[in-house]
Amino acid sequence: MKRFLCPLLALALLAGCSAPGTLPAATAETAAAPTPAPQQLTVYYAAGAESPAGAALRAYAAAQGVELTELGPQDDPAAADLAVLQAEPAADGSWLNLREDTLLATAAARGGLTREDGLAADTVYALPLGKALYAYWADGALLAALLGGGQDAVTADLQAASWEEWSSLAETLTEWLAEPAETTVTLNGRDYALPAERPAEAAGLTGVFSLCAEPMTAGGGSLPLYTSALLAAGAESQAAAAQAVAGGTALFYRGSLAGWRQYTGSALAESLVWLPVKCDLVQSDLGDTEYNLTGLLNYPVLAGEAWLGIPAGASEQGRQAAAAAMLWLYTSQAGEETLTQTLGLVTPWGTASDDDPLAAMQVEQVGAGILPQPVPNTAQAAALAEAGRALLYTEDGAARESFGSAVRTAWREAAVQALAEPEAADAQAG
């Protein structure tokens, strides 16, 4: 369990997996998707349609003349032709085995869905949409104006800061926003001075973190790893949270680069910087030598955006409609350009775009170093989501106004237990 616990905590409990590597910047040559496409498609979104996955499927519908019906988390996924999931689904009879379809089986192989022995997997219940860097995102120019240093130096020291330094910065900034005064903060062992008065760049700043407080769904959701307080820049959606940083009312937005691009376009393209999702860990928490504490604290995660599955009860026409959309994304040049150029994703087969500053930054960072993203099983994902709800909300269901050390410690202990117990059960069963 411990060998993948730490990156899970650092990631704030998303699903997917990858390993560091250098990405080709050019897209691969692909075949055209089958035509004509079915003219109606009903899609269920486990986390809502406001996402890169939603944008990808809307691009498909527009390109192929398909009438798209979108269902949300409150709806029944069995009513859809295609489901956008936050984690790979379990083999519980709810999902179609995509290897039963020749073309989808080929797409699964292209997406790297194989057994541990390298052979094609016998069962594949969903195709990954792609991955993107998952981190805190900030306006580097604003950070430099606040801390009084060059943007590159400030960014590097923030990326390398310890948990204690990161926590202290968040708490100090929260107090500074309420009452500016010259204050010293330490990052990566280097002292920086917050000014006695707000610089012009920080005139609209109302909070440190821009968090989406949407209710979480089973199997995943938006989980804040740390903040000293729910701030005035709190948002009702991921798009609003990203816009708060793009508009200068909050410092840090936590999410994927694909989400940032989807919600803000090219905002801050030249000055957007990533900061790792810090974790309150010590070396003894790691349990082995596969990961080191510095890497866990200093690198972003290459995180999966979504999984595409077909409900087992979908009609034959619905299955064909879902397959057409999946194959458009996986086999057509237009689909690949949507994933890599429009959304900025790294495809499951390893292609990416570097045609703008944000995409180029992602390609460079994946080559320089990332954290692999572990995959919790279904029971673990549900337990982690429950632990996250306890972090976000009080027992009476009200959103917490602060995340003190006791609440964070309780969340970490619950997460450790959630990861340990299902795995122990699996080991006993085996």
C-alpha cells in the first residue's frame, strides 16, 4: 500500500497512471474515423459536463453533426450511450467489455491497455481520454510582485519549498490580505518580504486559494489538500475557480493544465507557472525507496482527465453512437488535434502538442520529471471520496470555513485507512 500512498496524497486523490518520459511534440498519423456517425448521442458525466472531456465530445458532435444530450452526476449512467467516468470502472457487470468490438479493441491496444505481461487485456471497460499536468497554477508575475524577487527565482523556490514553508506562506498571505504589513516568509530556505502595501498587480486579490466547493461524487472529486481558510475567492465551479486566478482575485488554482486551458483559454500563457500539490509527509511515511520525499513534494503529477465507458445496458444503436465518438477521438486526425492542440492533453498513446507556451511547458516538464499517478480500486476510490467529504464539510453538511491541522490530520489518517483496508482484503482473497 505505501508504495503508492504518497503520490496519491500528493495528487489529492485522482485516478490514472503514467511514468515520466520525453514526449514527441508532433501528433501521430491516424486513420479517419468511421462515417457516417450516428446522429444522436447521450453522454453521462460523473463529474459534470464542465470539463475537457465535455469539450472533446462537444467538438466531436459539432464536427460530425451529432445531436448531443448531456446527463449529470444526478442522473442514472445506465440511461446514457456513453459515460465519462473519473476512474476506470470495475468489472461489476455495469459496463460493456470494449474488447468485444474489433475496432474498440484496437483502440484499447493503442491506448496501452494491456496486461502486466504485456499482452492485450482480455477485458477493457473504458478508454482513457488522456493526461495533463495536475498542480497548483498561478500567475508568476503576480507572485514575483508580491514576494519581491525575479519570477524564475520565486517560482523555483516555491516549487522546492517544504510543507512547513508552504503552510506558513498560505497562512501569512491570508493574514496579509486582511491587513497588509511588511512580513518575511521563507521559501526553500530563502527569505522573501511581503510589502507593507499591496502592489498594483495585487489590487484585486481577495484570497490565496481558489477552491471549487461542489459536492463530491463517489469515486473522486475536487479535494483540497491544504488551505488555511476557505477564502473570498471560493468558487461555485472549476471554471469559476480557474477564472479567479486568471482575473487576479486568487493566487492558486488547483487542477489540470487541460482544465485551465478549457476554462480560461490562453490567459496568462506567458506567465502561468505550476506549483506542486504539497503534502504533509516525512521520509519515514514513504515506507520504501521507490519514491523520495523531495520528488513527492517538488513535482507535479501527470493525471488522467477521464475514462470513457459504454453502459452494459445501452441499446445497439446507443453502443454504435458511443463507439463512433470514441473512435473519432482515438483514430481521426481531427480527434487527435482536439485532444492535443485544443485541450492540451497528452494522448494515451503518448503524443502531445507544443504549439503554444502552455502546451510547450507541459511537454518540457514531462521530460524533466513528473509523479506517476496511481490507480485506486473501486472500494478505495469510494472510501477516499468519503474521507474527502469529511475534510470539506462538517458533520451537519456545512462547508468548512477552515482547514486546521486537526482536520488535515484526520483526513490523512482516513485516507491511509481507506487505502490500506481494501488492499489487505485483496491480499487475503488472493
